[in-house]
Amino acid sequence: MFYHDKKLQYKVRVEKPNPQFARALQQAIGGIEGEIRVCLQYLFQAWNSRGPQRYRDMLLDTGTEEMAHVELLVTAVAMNLEGASSGLVDEIIGNNTMMKEVMGGMDPRHFLSGGLGAMAADANGVPFNGSWVVSSGNIAADMYANVMAESTGRALATRLYELTDDAGMKDMLSFLIARDTMHQNQWLAVLEELGHGDMRNVHPIPNSFPQDKEAKEFSYVFVNTNIDPDEPSIGQNRRWTQGQSIDGKSQFREEKAKPYGQEPKLGPPAAEGHAQVEQLQHAGEKV
Amino acid sequence: MFYHDKKLQYKVRVEKPNPQFARALQQAIGGIEGEIRVCLQYLFQAWNSRGPQRYRDMLLDTGTEEMAHVELLVTAVAMNLEGASSGLVDEIIGNNTMMKEVMGGMDPRHFLSGGLGAMAADANGVPFNGSWVVSSGNIAADMYANVMAESTGRALATRLYELTDDAGMKDMLSFLIARDTMHQNQWLAVLEELGHGDMRNVHPIPNSFPQDKEAKEFSYVFVNTNIDPDEPSIGQNRRWTQGQSIDGKSQFREEKAKPYGQEPKLGPPAAEGHAQVEQLQHAGEKV
Amino acid sequence: MFYHDKKLQYKVRVEKPNPQFARALQQAIGGIEGEIRVCLQYLFQAWNSRGPQRYRDMLLDTGTEEMAHVELLVTAVAMNLEGASSGLVDEIIGNNTMMKEVMGGMDPRHFLSGGLGAMAADANGVPFNGSWVVSSGNIAADMYANVMAESTGRALATRLYELTDDAGMKDMLSFLIARDTMHQNQWLAVLEELGHGDMRNVHPIPNSFPQDKEAKEFSYVFVNTNIDPDEPSIGQNRRWTQGQSIDGKSQFREEKAKPYGQEPKLGPPAAEGHAQVEQLQHAGEKV
Amino acid sequence: MFYHDKKLQYKVRVEKPNPQFARALQQAIGGIEGEIRVCLQYLFQAWNSRGPQRYRDMLLDTGTEEMAHVELLVTAVAMNLEGASSGLVDEIIGNNTMMKEVMGGMDPRHFLSGGLGAMAADANGVPFNGSWVVSSGNIAADMYANVMAESTGRALATRLYELTDDAGMKDMLSFLIARDTMHQNQWLAVLEELGHGDMRNVHPIPNSFPQDKEAKEFSYVFVNTNIDPDEPSIGQNRRWTQGQSIDGKSQFREEKAKPYGQEPKLGPPAAEGHAQVEQLQHAGEKV
Amino acid sequence: MFYHDKKLQYKVRVEKPNPQFARALQQAIGGIEGEIRVCLQYLFQAWNSRGPQRYRDMLLDTGTEEMAHVELLVTAVAMNLEGASSGLVDEIIGNNTMMKEVMGGMDPRHFLSGGLGAMAADANGVPFNGSWVVSSGNIAADMYANVMAESTGRALATRLYELTDDAGMKDMLSFLIARDTMHQNQWLAVLEELGHGDMRNVHPIPNSFPQDKEAKEFSYVFVNTNIDPDEPSIGQNRRWTQGQSIDGKSQFREEKAKPYGQEPKLGPPAAEGHAQVEQLQHAGEKV
Amino acid sequence: MFYHDKKLQYKVRVEKPNPQFARALQQAIGGIEGEIRVCLQYLFQAWNSRGPQRYRDMLLDTGTEEMAHVELLVTAVAMNLEGASSGLVDEIIGNNTMMKEVMGGMDPRHFLSGGLGAMAADANGVPFNGSWVVSSGNIAADMYANVMAESTGRALATRLYELTDDAGMKDMLSFLIARDTMHQNQWLAVLEELGHGDMRNVHPIPNSFPQDKEAKEFSYVFVNTNIDPDEPSIGQNRRWTQGQSIDGKSQFREEKAKPYGQEPKLGPPAAEGHAQVEQLQHAGEKV
């Protein structure tokens, strides 16, 4: 079962909201290479697991972590959409040319359906599709599905990194890229244990992104999200919790999951989005 | 962010595996009225929330709980599919009539794609679709979306209850029906606070299912899944944590989330599903 | 069975065609909170109804009305797309920068696939999906599904209202918003009859849109679309045809359906859309 | 705009309910060759029409008729599902073999999601998809899309006819097959007017179904669903309202739309479907 | 079975890359009227064919040709996307207004998911859907489905032709338009053989596109893609290989398939797309 | 561009048609792990390739081969469906119990929509979805996507092998399993060249299927489908055309593509499927 903490796994800051970037971020939420997919994929693989036990445990830990990544990205989308609210009405009413620019690049459903909120969809508004959740009953096939998801996911994250010059967004993405590095290492570690090759000196995919731009302190840490007090889940000596990382670039270590970010505070609803009056009046209040 | 416990929120027992019932249970996992939908819907509503704060907190608590319900149901599907494995080959090879029966009622992808595991799809194998996740930016509209989801969801659970005479499955469903009772009450409580009517004496939908068949000890408990040690999240005196329940049938109370079930143990993989040799050899081992 | 009148239920005028606004309007046609969904949802609920009779009758009446709303919106899209046709070729051939602007904001399929016509899709071109049509067999669950559809639908209509300063479009939307007010009242009236609370003084959702901007003369009228001469369908004394409205703001009344608009006349096809020669030559002719 | 009559366009009788046949009928409701598709396709083509006027009028007439066909088929599904209700619980609880048969052949969502009602989906439960609604802006391309829809639709109807020996169902299908004959003739008539060939002596597709099994009195009648009192819509002398039919087999004639069936009365809800108590108690009442 | 040649069926040249046009071209790849659909549709009709033999053969020939058209269009998309790569980072980092223009009109997934490559999706990024592949078991119904596909497909191609002033793109489209002319003639020829009318003097749809803009040398040629040395597949005297074309405008002839284009050479990957280092370093090399 | 041969790449024989097995085979045609997906995935990766050249060439060769696999499977489905035609009418009319069995296990659309033909859909009738076609612009990510596709695809093929005792079907599947062995080796060979590990002694996934049941003579052969006479495409000394196979079990060799099967001959159409009369009369004729 599952628990949560209102604090985020990592900081989400947006210096200058950008609704177009919000649209691009949707790919990492609801796209085929996005975080809802990996969250559900790892959890379904865990829940369907018929052994060995240690792989089930690991999949539960990481599937749970991925839900925190969805949270980071949805928060980032909501923050970037705040750029769509200031003066939206004026811009549109006063000048149809402006509407072309505003509506041209942002996802219109972010305003029309979400009232400036994120959706379970990709960068084109195509909904998340459960067919992408692969749980095959064969652990090696599943691990290749996972490496593939993290490889295309890390490629996506590096492309998002290139698309923005917002320092807050680059910081958040450097964390997500680092976690993708770890997760690629994890799945390869299972494959190695299963006799699927020797992966030493393999750089995480894509290998053209300089690792010094990722948040390296998170690149080789197995995040243990298990809080069962009855189980000494730390220190069980797994291939992915200690020893040299699969890619040979560092040492694995294990850490109990904890928030590096704060509880997010979004701005108030935009008037033209027609939230309830009670939301508009009490948006900033603590209770 | 999120954490997990390997124990289940409630017991999952299957006395006599039934692959046809596994297919029916898929509707409660990946169908439009299923648990993946409510899990993501409540979490997206929380993450997109621009206030008031107490609704965001409540949505996070309950969205997190719903993920545990997906876990219960996936486990139940996997256990029911064990009925498909014993002697599957013999049945099919020896007698095409048997194949009609075995393949006719079960979802063929449970074997072909899942190796006897659950999928993120409905009872017809139609994949979960992210368009069902409603987060409108208007709290009252969202609450009606939530009442609707829990009403159709509770109707589904009572129909599944009628479809089985397996005592373990009836027990699990009595828990899920009780939780749907609570969640209907919760969303109506928010609507009441927002001035949307007086809902006293309203029976949870459907009102034709006898409440003495639901696990009543869970029917009016707000499950608090927040484990942040910095926050006194229990005892904040909300409309849904104390006082008379909205339907007037009981008193609300609040409880810190905890497992009432155990860590699940699925049977070993079926030989004809062609898991890896390492899975077949080490399925029952602890590590 | 069904009949039609070539005249529209309400006026559709576009003062200054705007292809970007055409794209936004698609959400109200083929989106999850759009009119195809409510049309089919109410009709399927009626057709599947096993009683009581009065709810079946009411659902048929309103489901039929919703098809007229699809017609209004498709007409509005087609009229707004006429802005895409004048000089389209020159703009594109002469200046790629212009293409960015024209194609950036409009739905490219409005031209490519529709030849400047509307589609059964949402504002991102994602097709209408039949899974959104909820007919659960439980009348209370269905009514909550209907309140939810009308709440998110009215929120959408108010957001579209904010996005345009075209007087014709604002007028059409003020009518649709008023009808959503009535329909929210209707479904709540059924819930009240079924013992689901006391909804007095509940403002239609969203309550932040000033009701004096809606076409109030249509806000509390039950539109009876039944033309069976054998049945005195007017004056049957239902909760939604007389007495105080559920929201306490007015009196319900009933009216036989009739057109307040005219038969629409779209402009001729754009040359670059390559209609048949016979269409281009005879577009304006009566026959 | 649109009106309705509670009576059906044609009789729907089911002598012996058959849930498996209900599943097959879904293909004609929500499948790619089904009636929702042609209804929306003809209406979108009409609404998007930029002339000539007479094609727009004809498309409106026939699109409106198709909605009545959806109604016939949904009613037929609901009636066939009544076979699933009698003793469903006993069958399932007492004997898992029976569950295989009951759940194996019927669509499980007809019970689980619909409470014994039809869905906007095909025979496999795959939802209706708006992408199938073709409105291209080119009248000849649209007419070929319509001939194709009616050809595959008539093939489907003849296959359904072969699958049942229920006299009521065969009667209903003989009507639908006849209407498909007329509609194929209509679209070919437009193509002929547009200079697209000479279609004399062309048998409706499929030509292997004996026309004496179709309800021939409806095979060459243009059904005029327009009830505008201001317009003499009958007797306008169109190629599809008088003269020899395109296939050379009969004479076209025109008829004002009228019901040949009665208002349908479905059986009461099945207890195990958990409708509301108010539905179960008042199912048979007039009001 | 199938074979390939690295050379293209026709030349693909892009004088000035235009990512917006790349997005529009996607409709002809993965849209409902696109080339993946006709490729699979003709091949499924052939593979499912139960005779007559000559139609099966013809469908195989043309289905195989259509795959070459997908190849032309994907190549054209990839070439047009090269406009998105030069200086993309600078534009975005330096100036958010530029990002609006670049991201507003192009498909963001062309960069985010494809690294400047085409997708199996339409102009809105909606994925290709297998439901569009019609193979009905009735040859006449299938032929109408094919005429419809080629009519809407040719309309699409002429609209794309209008949208560009790139001489290379116009040249490629003039070839595809010519092939659509031939394929419309082919399917009508089968209908004529089956007794479905006399199609003399019928202009290919749309008839408003001047045929002197199509590559007329390819407009009436049946392209025989069969390379089986055991079969004299040329010269079998079919209605679509010799004699007057169905539309009466020319003479049919038959030709063994051969490439009129060269092996395509795309530009190197854009640095910001984070291909592997090995791709970036060796992009231009022969091996 | 592409060519074809009417002969199949391998033999397709069905000793005893089995419509239920036809349904299961659909997963290998239109499912996420099916052959349409890998065909399009490899071709899109090739067409989008910006180098190195040798990977582009290899992807074209194998993507072309996969289309031949779709052909094998569609042929197998059509042959297995012949079991549904003999006496279908009698069975259904005479005995509703039989309809349960016939319609329960087979895909009803195989008869209703296909007239006993295959569809572009999975084993539940869910249509093929273009989102599954991964072409990321990063060669290593693409190769992992390919290994994953071939691993889940080979698992599927081995499960289908277990589901049938038809010697013809087992033979065909032994060929497809062997080709999946080769293709796993190929993609791993590219990864090895790119520095992604040492894969010696890795058994193809799943490793629990005994390789002596696969058609081993095809397990390590690179099938070269390129027929360009200008290019010496054989003998170019690639890692996947000579030397020890990646899994260390054999030697790679290369072979020009050629048919090992014959031109398929399906049985005549079933009368109740209502093909055209011309199909029924001339089904067996050569021309």
C-alpha cells in the first residue's frame, strides 16, 4: 500500500512561466516515454511478479518513486501555465494576433479543460494509453522494456533541458536526468544478474549529454521508498545498492526516500478560468 | 512524494481461482469507473489545486489510497489467473472444446501478453485512457466528477460481488464497497461546504445494496495517508474526519493509513507462459 | 425516432472569422465535456431506461436538444474557418512566416481533412471517444454523471466566452451557458426526487460567471422536443417543468422546442480546398 | 434543430433474449460500419456543407433518420440482455461452468458497466471513435465515403441476419437492410448527378443477399425527416425522390417520416445489477 | 513476401526545410486518409482474399507500392525538420517569442520524441489507428472503401500542394497525386467488371485540381511490384493494364516497378536532439 | 521502395481450422508485441536515420522482412477461420447453445466485419495503435526498443506455440520463433558495436523455450531483402552477417531473401458472409 508526503521529492521552481514549455512538459507526464507509464509499468510488474522476491521489491520501490516524478512535472506544468493567466483576456480581446501567438503554442485544453492545470496526456493532448504498460511475465523481457522506457525517457528529458533557459526548470530536469541514469543502471543490473551480458563502461543513454549537467549526487542512489517498520529494507546487499555502478562510473548506494523539495504553492486561479467563487476568495489561505 | 509498504491495505484471498472472474475484475482496474482512473483523477486535482488548501490535502490523501486499491485488484487478478495455468496445455492440446471454454471466457491477453498477469485495461482488454482523468480547475465540477466516479465504481463493485461466490473475493469486495461509501461521503462533504446542498439522509449509490454486506468498519473512516512527521495531519477537524457522516448513518472518524492485509505471495509462473528459467527455478525463494 | 428543422435552435453569427477560435470551439463539439458526449449520453440513458417512465421521457427530450447544440457549434466552426480561406494561398506561398502564424494556431486538419469544416474531435484533434458515454443502469449514478458533464461543460462554455470578443460568438455562447444552467437544474431535480439531498440556493457551476451574461430567458425553461401528436407531453407537471427552480433563482417553465435561429448559410468553398467543380460553381444557388 | 417521437421508426421484438446476440448487435451501434458513425457522418457533412443546397438538405434528412436506427439497435440490445438477468446469480454461484458460458459469449461490460444496457462501442467493447466521421469538404469524396459506409453496413446487417433465428430480430434487420438499400441508391444518385458514372442495374452491396428477405416496401423510399412547416419539403423533385431507382429495380418515392413501431417497454432492472431502489420499485409504472 | 530497394520510388527534394509543413505532411503518413492506411488496407484485402485471383494479385501489387509512398513522405518529413535544427537552441534560449513561433506550428513531438524524425501519427500527433483498415470480405464493399480512401487521399495531396511553394515538395506531390489518379481508376475498373456501373468520363476526385499539375506520365500506369521470376506477371491483359482508362482520359499501361528517385541522404542529427555520440561523429560516413 | 513475391516467406498450413486460435493469433498481428509494430518500427527508424549508414541498411532489410511475417499470420488467421464457416448457420439457428460456443471464443468481428478475414487488431479486437512505433532519433534507445519488441514478441510466439497442437501451426511458429532469435541477436550486435556491453552467452528471451523446437536453420541467418542490382549488399562483412552469433550459440550467416512457402490458397467465402455473387461463383478460378 502507499503513503505520501506533501513535500516534493525535489525542488520545482519556475522563474518565468512559459505556457509553451508547459505543453512540452506534458510529453514527460502522459507520453509513451513519460512518467505515468513507467510508474504503472514498474508497479504492474511488481504486483504481477511471481518471483524472485528481490526483483519484486525493487520494482515496488522504484514504481513508487516514479509517482513522485509525475507530481514534480504536473507541478511544473501548473507553474508554467501561470504565464497564460496574466492579462489573457486583454490580450485576446484587444488583439487577435496575440491570440494566435498565445493559443498557437500552448495546449488550448490547458485553459479550456484544465483551467490552467496539467492533463494525463502528451505534448499534443493525446491521452495516456494503458497499452504502453508492459508487464510480460518474463523478467528479462520486462527489464528490456524498462531500459527502453528509461532510455527514451532520458532522451526526452535532455531535449526538454535544451528547450528551456529557465534556471528552475533546468535544475528540476537535471534531477530527473540523474534519476534516469540510476534507473537505467538498475535494470541493467538485473539483466546482468540474469546472465544477460556484461555492461561495464556503458554510458547511460543518450551518451551525448554531459553528465556534469545532471544532478550527479542522485545519479547512483537507489531510493528506497519502503517504510514498513517490520522490514530492514535498507542494507540488503543488492547489486543495485552497493558496489560499482553498472556503467562503471561510480559506486551505488542506497538511501531512504526523503523530500528534497518543499510543499508546492501554486498561484491563485486566473479569473477568466471561472473556478468557484470560494476558490477565488480563499486561494491563498492556509486552510 | 510517495512511499509504500509491501503489505496490502486489505486481505486478498482467492479460494478457487477463476480466470473468467479475473477478466471481470479488470473493469475495476483499467475501466472508466476503475481505480487507476480515480487514483490519477484525485492526484491530478490535488497537484493542479490552487486552493483552498484543505481540499488539496484531502485529495492527496485519498488519491494515494486509491493506488493501494489498484494493488489489491491486480493481486486478485493474478491470483484468479492461477486457475488458467494448471493443465492449460493438456486441456488445449487434448481437446479443442476445452480451448473454447478456457479461451472463450478469459481474456486471452492475460496469458498471451501477461503470462498470467493483470493489465492496465478494462474487462474487454480496452486500454486505460487518460482522457478519463478529469481535473477541471473548478472544485465543484471536480467534486461532481468524483461523486460520479465513486457512484459508478460502487455499482461496479456490487455487481462484481454478485458475480462471485468465492469467500475471499467477496471479503475483498466488501472492503472496496465500504471505501466507496466513505469516498462518496467525502466528496459530498466538500460540496456541502461549498454550499451545494444539504445531503443528509442520502444513502450511498447504489442504495439497493445492503450495507450490512459491506465492511462497515471502513465505511466512515477517512484514511490519512500522509506520513510527513512535520505535520500534525491527524486531528485537523475537517467535515470529513469527525461529526455525523453526510449520509447521516454514522460518525466520521480519521485513521492513519495502515495495512490490514499481508504481503501477497503469488504462485509460481506457469511453465507454458515461458518466464525466464531463473524465475521458474527461484520462484518460491525469499531472496 | 427523430425529426429535424433546417432552422437552428439559436442564432449563429460570426462577425470576424477566426480559425484559432474554431479550434477552441472543437472542444465543445468532440471533447469529453462536449455536446456529442452529452447528446449520446442522455439518449443512451433513455434508450436503456427500465423506468421510471418520466426520467426516460425527460432524457429523450434533452438528448434530442443536445444534438441541436452540436449543430450550432459545427456551424460556428465552419463560419470561423472562413477566415482561413481568404488569401490562404498567397499568404503561404509568399511568406513562410505567415504560414507559421496561420497554421500554428488553427487545427491543420480543419483545412487538410475537412476543407474548412468541423470534425468530431476535440481542440487538439483527438477524436471523440465513445467510452465517455456513461449509462450505468443506476439512475442516481447517471444523474451525477450528467451533473458532472454539465458542470465541466458550462465551465468550458464560460472559458470560450472569455476567449472571444466577437459579439455573435458571445451571443451564441450566452445561449449555451443558459441551457447548461437549466440542465444542471434538471439533473439535480431528479436527484432531489430520488432523495439525494436538498439543493436549494445552489448556484449553477461555475458560480463565478455572472448570470446576467447568460441568455437568462433560456436558463429555466425545459425544452420539450417531443412532437408526437398522440401525447400531451406539455403540462405533465414535473419537478423540472414548473415551480421554483432547484437553485431557487427562478421558476421553471416548459416550452415546445422551436427554432430561434435561421437556416445557416455558409460561404462558398475556398478554391484551394479543392471541392468538386460542381460545388464551386453552384455554391450559392438555392437548389 | 431536432425533435423526437417516443415511438420507434420500426418494430423491435425479441422472442428469446440472447445476450450473445446483443454483443453482436453492438457492432451495428458503435462499430466503424455502425449507425452512430453514419448518423454523425451525414450530419457533419450537412452542417459543413457549402452547397449545393439540395445535397445539404438530403444529408440532414438521412442523418436524422440514422439516429432512429441507433435507437432501434440500442433497444434491441437492451431487450436481448434480459436473457442475462433471469437467474444470473444462481447460475454463477452454483456452477462455474455456467459462468464460463454466460460471461464467455456476452460482453461482460453489458452487465458490469451498463447494468444490462447497450454501450457506444463495437462487438468487442472497443469504443466508438470520432475519427471514422468523414466530412472532407469534397462532395464526391464524401459520397464515396457514404457508399462505403452503407456497403459495409449492409454486409454487417446481412451477417447479423444469418446469426439469428429470432423472428423479431430478423424482422428488424430486414427493415435495416432495406434502408441500407435505399441509402446506397441515394449516394449513387448524387454521384450520378455529379457526373460520376452510370449506375443502372447495379444491385445493392452485397448482391448475394436475396432482396425478397428485405422489407422491400422500405427499400426505395426517401424518408423525409424535415418537419419545418414553412417549407414544402415534400415534392421537390429530386433524383432520389422520384423516377427509377439508381439500381433500376424499382421507383423512388418520398415519404414523410413516421413511426412504424411503438414506444418500447423494457423489462424491469435485474436485481443483481443494483439499480436504485426507486427504479426497482417503480419500474413498471407509467409515471 | 517482400523485398526492397534503397532507392526511392520518386525524387524527394526539399529546397527550404519547413517544420510546419512537416507537421502537415504527417496527415498523409498516419492520418485516416494517409498512406499507412491504404498500404495496410490493400494488403489485408489481398491476404484475406478468397478470390477471384486477379483482384488478389492487383491488391498485392498496389499495397506494396503504397509502402513506398509512406517512405517518400517520411523522408520528406525528416528533410523538412532539418529547418528545426539549425540554431534551435539559440532561438529558444535567446528569445521566448521565437519559441512560440517555432513550437507553435511544428509538432513538438517531432523534436521531443523523434529527435527530428517522422511519426506514425496524423497532423495533430494522433496515432495511426488500425480500425481504419477495412477488409470486409465483400469485394465491392472493399472497392468502394478503396475509392473513398483514394478520393480523400487525393484531396489531401492537392491541399498539401497548395500549402507549399517549395519546388521539390510540389514535384513529389505531383507524383503522389498522379498515383492517386491511377489508383482511383483501378478500383473503379474492378467495380465496372463487377457490374457496378459505367464510369466513362469520370474525372478523378477532386476534379477541380488541374491535371496538368500532376505528373501525368504516372497517372495511368499500373505499377507491377511483383518480382517473382516464375510468374509472367506483366502482360496478363487486365482491365487496368491496357485499353482506355476508366475516366476516358488516357490509355492504361503496365510497368515493372522501378525507382525514379535516389537513395535518400538526410542531414546529420541536430546536437540538441542528443543522438548517441557515435551517430553524431559518424553521421556522414558511408559505412 | 518495395517489391513483393506472391509466395510466402514460409509455409502456412492449418490441419484443423480453429477460430479460437485465429483470435489468439491476432495478438501477433496487431498487438503491441506484434508484427505490424515491428515492421513499422524498423522502417521508421531506417527512414528517419541520420547515420551511420550500415544501421539504416540493416533496419530496412529487417523491416521489410517483418511485413512478410504479417502476411504469414494474416494467412494463418484466414485459414483458421475456415472452421467458423462450415455449418455456421445451422449451428446457430438450430441451437443457441452452439452460438455461445462459436461466438464465445472467436472474435465476433472476424465474421461480422471481416467475413472470415483477419484484422489490424489484437486478440481482443483493440486496433493497432501507431503510438507503439518507436523511432527516437537515438540509435541505442531504438535498439533497446527493438530488443524489447523482439523479447515480448518471442514470448508471445512461444505461448501461441503452447496453445496449439496443430502441426502446421507449430511449424509456422517454429519459424517465427527462430526469426525472433536472430533479430534479438541483431539488435544486441548493434548495441555491442556501440559499446553497450558484452552479450556473449546470452540466450534469447525467453530462455525457457527449448531451442530445438525452433526452426534452427533460420535462427542465425540475416535475411537480406535488398534487391537493388547496383549494390553488392551481400558480403559486406557486418557483425550480424558473419562470425559468432552474439549469444555464442552459432555462427551468423547472410542469405538473400527467398520464399520457403508457396502462394497461399484460401478456401472459398462462406455463403453466410455475403461476399459478392461474383466472388462466390469464381472463388476457385485461376483468373
